[in-house]
Amino acid sequence: MTGDKLIEKLDGLEARFQEIGLLITDPAVIADMKRYVRLNREYHELEPVLKARDEYLRTVRNLAEARELFSAESDPDMRQMAREEIDADTELLHQLEESIQMMLVPADPQDEKDVVMEIRGGTGGDEAALFAGDLFRMYSKYCEAKGWKLAVSSCSEGASGGYKEIIFTVSGDKVYGTLKYESGVHRVQRVPVTETQGRIHTSAATVAVLPEADAFEVQINEGEIKWDTFRSSGAGGQNVNKVESGVRLRYNWKNPNTGAVEEILIECTETRDQPKNKERALSRLRTMIYDREHQKYIDDISAKRKTMVSTGDRSAKIRTYNFPQGRITDHRINYTIYNLPAFMDGDIQDCIDHLSVAENAERLKESEL
């Protein structure tokens, strides 16, 4: 994008910013919560772009003045000073152009959302459940380091430890935008604790990262929900065994894309308070429906971006954890490192950063096309 085209684009965004500023003070817009939230989000997304615009225009003016001074001056010292200013402004202008072009790549509107994560042991029996437990520990450590809040909604433990399935929520700053790259099949190669002859086995666990839906984004007829309560199991004292704090909901949902009706079953034993568990089960129901209703949108993106790293087939193998070699390989971007112990301890940010850079480069290329 040339300088003139970039300024033209930024001027258009300035007009849109002013327009949104007026709209979000309109009582009619405020009354339409869905529209108000969308406009408010757009307003805050445009703010840093327009700050960069101001700096860009200021640098353009400074560069023009420095060039004019260089042409007009005969004094060697003044010409040298002007030349240094020209070089500095030219470099800054290049950096600002790259930064602004990246800002202009349309952001995923779901990046700001909290998430519901599901980890399930796949092929490999008890070893797959143990690996699912290792992945949960890895994400727990990572969330702790980020200052995010993690809460387990439900889990089914494996016979030898770990989890057949564990579902949990993560809340914080831009959680989905960070963790969305983790969706897919994670494969592990190691000697299981149950292996007597030292043979390396390959097992797998699946990870799903779902953006948590807001209440106004999904229409649910709560009168059609069937509720059951039950006693939670596991550690927690007498209350766990005597009070029916666990909740189970069943809801028949019609897929608007296919017309098919399916029953959604959700259990929640996250707290010892039944009303809180009901609310969290409802939140998961909204998220699951939101995810299903947006699957067509996700499929469309995947069809356009064949190498997209964050969406598409959730059954695709995305990463291998090779314990004998101490190696982690992310197959989407050919990323390989040899610090597996630290990685399993939650040090996964570098891999996520590489995935984010790869996705942004793709999106920038697509926007230029």
C-alpha cells in the first residue's frame, strides 16, 4: 500500500471513528445492546490506529521540511543535520507504514472473548488420559503465568490418572486470541509408565478452544431446558456427598445451517452452589450453540486460507510432543524446539507467538490481494 493510498484509507477511518463516537451516545443505539457492544468494540479498536495515523502524518510533515531545508541550505553543518533528519524520518515512516498496515488487517472479533476449553484423551487408552492430564497442567501453568483465571466445569478421570475428559473456562485479557491456536489433535510419543519393555508408544489428546458467547449473542428458550441435579463426586468433604449441587441440562437445538435437531447435554460441578452451577451450565450451552452456529463462518475462512493456523478441521494433528528426544514440533508452521520439560511446565508463549506471526502474515497478504 503506497503512502497516498494509506493516508486515504486512514482519513476514511477517521471519519468512521467520528461517526461511531456519535452513534454510541444515541439512546436508540444504547437500547440495542448487540449493536452497542459491536460499535463500542469497533471504536476502541480504531483508537490506536488513529494515534498511529497522527504520528504518521507528523512524520510525513517533518520529512518534507527536512528535505526542503536540505535543498535550500548551503551551510555544510545545516545540510548534514537535515540529512540525518531525512534518514531518521524515512526509517520511522517505513516502520509506521508496516505497523499501520498490520493494524488495518481485520481483527477476529472473537479474540477479546474468554474461552471454554475441552481436553479429551484420544487414541492410546490410559496413556492418552495421562497425556490429557499433562496438557491440562501445561495450560494451567500458562494461565497462572498470564494472570488469567481458570475454573474447571467438569471432568472425568482416567483409570490410571489424568483425564478422559476435562472442561474448564479461562477468563482474562484476549484469551481466545491467544489460545485459539491450541485447537486440534496433540500427539505424544513416549514410553508409558505401564510399559514393561521400554517401547515408545504414540497416543493423542484433542483440545477444543471455544470463544465464550455473551448472553445476547445466542437465542435460547430456557423453558425448553430439562434440568437434573445430582451429588458431585470427588474430594471436597461431606457437602460433596450429601448435597445435590451438580447440575445436568438437556436442550434440543436446531442447527440453522442444516435444519437438523440435536440434543445437547451439559454437566457442571464447578462449585458447591447449585444456582451458580446452573448459570455456568447455561454459559457453556450458549458457547456450544454459538460455536455450532458459527461453524459455517469458520469453514468459509478455512476454505479461503488453506494454511490457516487457528481455524479449520479440529481433528487435524497440530503438534507432536516427543519425550525421548525432548522435542516439540508444531506441524502447521514447521516449528521445532528442544525444551520439552519447560514447555510442559507452561512455557508455550514462544510457540504461540510464532503461530500469531504466521497468521498475521497470511491475513496481511490476503488483505493486500
